[in-house]
Amino acid sequence: MNRRLSFFAAGVILCVSGCSLAPEYMQPAASIPATLPQGAAFHCPSVAPDGAALKHREFFADPRLQQIIEIALENNRDLRLATLNVERSRAMYGISRAELLPSVDLTASGSRQRIPADLSSSGKSTTSARYGVNMGVAAWELDLFGRIRSLKDQALAAYFASAEAQRGAHIALEAEVGRVYLTLAADREKLKLAQSTLDSQQQTYALVYKLLDAGVGTELDVRRAQVAVETARVAVAGYTQRVAQDHNALNLLAGTSLKQELLPVDLTTVIAPEAICAGLSSAVLLQRPDVVAAEYRLKGAYALIGAARAAFFPRIALTTGIGTASSHLCDLFDAGSGTWNFAPQIVMPIFDARIWAAYRISKAEREMVVTQYDKTIQTAFREVADAMAVQGTIDEQVAAQQALVDSAGAIYNLAQTRYQNGVDNYLSVLAAQQSHFAAEQGLVSLRLAKLANRVRFYAVLGGGGE
């Protein structure tokens, strides 16, 4: 008897475990160079840390920015949706996994029936009753060929892919908060420059008007000075609008209205994010959330092929139950009232064109996912290479722009002196002032580009998201 029970238990385990007809997974070879770009345009600081290994608090050194990021991670609605999608995928995986196990139900029933005399075999009307309690399994598929197990593996891969997508949303949120924070700081600095230029132009306008009253200046110079004042006023209004919009964008990312003390004063007061490096090997890209998610989707496509293959083989479903039944409720659990049923069913597909079509679809979908995986890696390589190119050249651009600002400032001062001494006309002053203002604005934009690229570099390397 014990030997029979052992064989029966082994048979049940074999039926439950089954086999898998899914093809063996092989990671596709990435169609990108083995090393990241090198050369003068891709210079990387030798002492810079590995960006992918830095936590966001180590990378974003500004304490106010750190607080805003923490608030955004707690309240951002997009990140919350990504997290809920992970929970949904996990629940769907739980449903797929539960299909491997039988569903046991307990059913209690009772009925009474009156049969009229003309339908009764005895010629008299009768009343019958039936009560029963039954516990059993209904249509449990024995997964001999791994169809259900393959679907379970596909659901698991989808769950892991959603988790990586959530990590990617986490990283993207940190990077976007950092970018908007830096943009707000830069626009506030540009607003200060515009306001300072407006004040300077108003003073110059007053001076030119006095010269006109004294009979030294001309009406044309007054009109030119007035144009410069109005141009500066337009710039002030424009940057005021941009600062307000940046603030609104930061509030949306944070999911709440941020206090003024958390906002940056200007770009010069912001503690710059850490300068980072990517190393030499392009294998670092394989750890990016979007690449890992694409690989999980590929594994899911392999599992779907296994499910499609298993559809060609027989399906065995088992329905069985044990219980008790009686015509009297009080005798329901008496000796001799036991019942049982056992109804296995085997379905063998003979001709079903849909099975072949589904198999071809699963193979086509695998090739599509392989292509998407390869494209994801290529996109990651380009994003990292672009960020490295900016990092390798931005310092030279900033230095050249600073020299341009210094030269334009010197020209502006000389032009003002020459005009006040009557050596030159006001047109030279106006042209010098416009060049100086544009150079200062360009310098702020380049400094912003330098810091924003660090944030982008950190994100495309897959940093943060812890």
C-alpha cells in the first residue's frame, strides 16, 4: 500500500511539474561597439566616480534639490502609476501561477421537489428531498506539456519588466526634477541680468535725455535709448514668465506646491551635481532599466512560444469530488451516505488552423522583441555617447564664452566712455550693450547646459532609482 501511495504521489508531482517546450533562451549579441567612444570629444575626468554606482543623494549634492527629489518620489503621480502597474503585474503573475494548482471548492446544496400523481410511477403525488455536501476539483488541467507553466513564466517576465519600468520612471523623475530645478535657477539668474540691464538702460536714457535738453544730444539718440529700455523691459517680462512656468513644472513633478525656501536663488548658488564617468566598457548599458526590461520581455516571448507549442499536444483535465448526500437533512452525515465522482477528460487537437497561426504569431513576436531589444541598446549607446561628447567639450565652450563676456563688457564700457566724452555716437553704445547682454545670457545658458548634461549623463547610465 505504501508503495502504491508513493507511485501515486510521484505521478501527481510529474503531472504538476510537466515539461517545457519553450526554446532555450539565449541573450542576443548587442550590435554596438564593445567600448564606449574615446577621443578628445569624449574626454572623461580621471578622478570622476562611476555614475551608475552613485546614489541620488551622492550625486545631487544641493540640499534643497535633495528635499525636492524626496518630495517628488513620495507624491509624483506618474511614479505612483508605475508602482501600481508593478502591483498589477505581480497579481497577474499570481493568477498564472495559481493555474498550476487545483482549485478545491466546497459546495452545500439542498432541494425539495413535488411530483404530481399523473407523472409519478406509483400513481400518487410524492414529495422528494435531496441534501448534499461535496468537496472537489473542477476541470483541473494537468500541465504535462508545460502550457500553463510557460504562461506563468511569461507573466513572471512581464512582472519583472514592469518592475524595471518602475525603476526607469524613478530615475527619469529624479533627472527631470534636477533638470527643471537647474533651469529655474538659470532663468532666475537671467531675470536678474535682464533687470540689471533694464536699470542700466533707464539710467542711460535719463542721461541721453539730459544731454538733449542741454543741446548736446540728438533726438535720434533719445529714441535709440528708449528702444533699448523697452527691449530690456520685454526681456524682463519674458524671463518673469519663464520663471513662473519653471516653478509650475517643478510643482507638478513634486506633486505638491513647493515652499519658496526650497527654490534656488540663481545658478551661482546651486551646488553643482557630481561630475561622473562611464568607464570604457559598453557592458554598463546592459544594467539600464529599459534594457533590462526589454530583455525580460524577450524572455516572455520565448515562454509564449513554449505555450504555443504545447497547444499541439493533448490536454488532460480532471474533475473529481467526494461528499455526502441524503434525502433527510438529519441523515446527511450518517454512515453509508458518502458519494464520489471521478471524470477525467482528454482533448486531442486533430485539425485547428488557429493553433498553427498562434504558433507563427509567437515566433514573429519573438523576432519583434529581439529587434526592440537591440534598438533599446543602440539608443542607450547613443544617449551615453552624446552625454560624453557634451561633457568632453562643454568646459572649453564655457571658458570661451566667459572670455567673450569679458571682451564684450570691456567694449561696452569703452563705448559708454567715448559717448559721454562726445567722441562717438550712441549707436555704438547700444550695439555694445546688446552684445554684452547676449554674451552674458549665453554664458548662463552654457553653464546650465553643463550641469543639465551631468544630470542627463547620470540618468542615461542608469544611476539612481535605488
